[in-house]
Amino acid sequence: MAGATLAESETKPDPILDDPYLWLEEVEGRLSLEWVEERNRETMAELRSDERYDRFLEQAGELLNAKDRIPYGSIRGKHIYNFWQDAEHVRGILRRTTLASYRAAEPEWETVLDVDALAKAENENWVYKGIAWLAPGYERCLVKLSRGGTDASVHREFDALAKSFVEDGFALPQAKSGVAWLDRDTLLVGTDWGEGALTESGYPRIVKRWKRGTPLARAETVFEGRQEDIGIWPRVMDSGEETLPMIDQSLTFYTGAYHLIGDDGKLRRLPLQDSADLAGFYAGRILFTLREAWDVQGRTFPQGALLAISVSAFRASEKLPRVETVYTPDDRTSISGVVVSRSGLYVALLQNVKGRILRFWADHDTGRWSSAPLPLPANGTVSV
């Protein structure tokens, strides 16, 4: 019987290996890309065959380029920054204004970086992908630029005061990278370091510490993930009073692990649920939300709860400190955003399909949290 079983296993087709579409697993492969291009051509032909196509396309363009749309801004130091695209600035401009000017009906904007002009000057198909700021001064940043909008991008150090790229500053070549500032002269970098440096998903597997003035190849390894991880990303959280460097290890699309980087360079994994999401760093506490209920310390914290743990207590014991409840939404409420500032912790809620914002603060001795609503118009849409 053993011999018969072995013979059967040797001749029985493997359903995975016999998959006629197995070649699609090679995401960047020539056949896969050609297949995608063909499907795109078929889809566009189908869309353009509809008599409403031109009218809908024109309407969409008018909405995207409307002058009266809200210029959402981000407060960085003494300025409010906004990235703006319209018919005149197709690739977009990074601009800024003061808080007083932003409150006016028509703010006076100062252009900091013109991506259209940059692309023309460098003869590159640049697409703006965002900025990594150096807190708390917000005078330096890393500008993320992609050629043609691909996932792979370059990172270049930019001086926001001089409104120009820094000569001989930090610069990362094109890759799927993640970066975070440790200080003005040090970066945490996850990128394509060479053979074996990426996960099976094609994202960084290794994060290193890179010092200014040294070659990227001499950066020192801080953390190595597994090939089967989704990706390994550096993060530095800022409470306004102190910073907290860490490594995000994406285990799967919905789960992850968080590792604090200590002053001694050692990493300590936070004892949280794999499905928990970090929400911020405030009053010496790490904030996180739950995707699912958590039974711990003799209690059940419900799905959707906003919780906190003391960083100093965790560092002292390397065990889970007392879990503090910041906010627990009811059946008709969900948390839509969490933002930390020097004046408090702000949580945006969607309650009975109405927006609210609560300001929270903590008692350092008892670990108890208090809150008060911000006086906002009723029935509005809010974000923080």
C-alpha cells in the first residue's frame, strides 16, 4: 500500500503547478504587464464606446480642477502647507501660508515647490508622492517623487526655508522605500539594498540607520524582517515633547508587529494584538485602536476602542503595562481620526452619521482620561 500511495503521489497533477495563469504571480514580469495592458485597452475601448463618455470626462475634469474646492492644509511649524493641482499646475505645487492668511476667504499662498517646473527642468516625468518632515522645526524634509506614478520613488532632501533641494543632501535612488528622520543628520531607511533585501511582496525587508555624509552602502542594519512579511517600515512618532522611533513589521495585510528602538539600540516588541493599529504618541503613552475585541488583564476591550499604554512602564518591565481606556465607541459611533498636538489629543467621531471632535487629556498619576467636545456646527463633516 505504501508503494501504491507513493506512485499515486508522483503521478497525480499538482493543482498549483498546473494553474495555466501561474505566470501572473510574477507581478513585474513581461507577460503579466502585457496582459494588464491588453485588459486596459479592452476596458478603455468599452468605456469610450458609450455616448456619455466625453461628457462625463469633461465633468470630472471640471470638478478636479475647480478653483473653489477646499484647500486642505497641514500645520507644519509656523505655516500651513497644501499640495494643489489644477489645469495650470497639472503635476502640482507645494505651497504654504500663515494661519492668519488661511483663515481669510482667499489665502495668500507662497509656492515652495513647483513640480511642473521641476519636471521640465530635469526632463523627468515626476509625480509628487508626498513629504517626510523633520520635526519639530519643519525646515527640512524629504520629497518623494515617482517617475510616471509608479510605486518606486526617489527621495531627495529639501530645504523649505530656501525652497530648494539641499546640495549633497540625503538622496535615495528609485525604489519602494520607507524613510523616517531620527534627527537632522540621521535617517531610518527601508529600501532595496540588493539581493534578498525585499520581501516576497516586493517591499523593504531591512531597515538601516543612515548617517549624513556617509555612503548609503555603509548604513547600519537596525532590523531584518522575514521574506514572507508584507514589508518592514521605519516610523518616528512625535508627541510634541519627545519622539519615539520604531519599526513597523507588516506581517499580513491586516496584521503587524511594532518594535520600539531603545536608546541602547535594542528593539523591544510591543505586546499588542497583531491586528491593533497605532494611533499616536501623547503624554508619554502609545495610543492604539482595536480591530477586534481583546481579552487581557481580566478585562475585555471591545472592537473599535481607543487605548493607551505607558512607554516608560513598558521600557522598565518589557511587559504589557496597565492598559488605559481613552475612548470606547458605542454601536452608533466610530472613530474616524486621531491627531496629537501640544494642546491635547483630538479624536474625530462619526456619531449617527454626524461628525464630532473630542479633545482628550490624561492624568499622569491615575492614568484616567477626560474629554470635552469641540464647539462645532451640528450636522457637519469633520476631520482632524
